[in-house]
Amino acid sequence: MSDIIEWVLEMRVQEGEADNVQPLLEEMVAATKADEPGALHYEYYMNSDRSTCTVLERYTDNAAVMAHLGNFGAKFAGRFFTTFAPERFSVFGPANEEVRAALAGFNATHQELIAGFHR
């Protein structure tokens, strides 16, 4: 089985914060791309009225997730939670207890791989 952990985080844009979304995400994407080789997939999507945003993330393993969460907490968490209100967080793959504990504040749901492949 794979060590890859991925998630879908669906968020509501906080009232009055729509204009802050793009600058924040550009900074977050650049930092993740530059500093986190274990981040395999990191994409944000927004609906047309700019009221909701969804992020798709994929990491090589639990260590890569923890590296990302450490960087996120140190650099971006304050601004992120001023800008977004998480509404649904679905985590896929073999998240260990450390990752599950780190994501507990997001009320994440977890699912394990039971069949399939990736290329």
C-alpha cells in the first residue's frame, strides 16, 4: 500500500476577506513549493462569487505532512484563519497518530485506502 496522504479541505471565505485570498495563497503556494519537497500536489480552487475555496493537497508520507503543518503553523495559520473558515476536511491515506492529532482541530475525517493505484 501507499504511504501517500492527501486531503480535500473545503472552506468558506470569511466576510470581507475575499480580496485577501489571492495574495495569501500565492505566498503559501510559493513557500510550500520552495520548502517542502514532500508536497506532491497543492492546489486551491475558488467558486465564481469568491465565497468558497477548496484546497487539494497530497504528501509523500506522514513526515511530509508534519513538515507542512509545522511550516503552516509558523508562517501562515493566523492569516489563514482570518481569511478562511474550514467547513469540511477529508483526509485520505495512512495518517499516523501524530498527523491525526495535529489535524484534530480541523474536525478532519479519515479514510484508509482499500483498493486502487496511482501512477
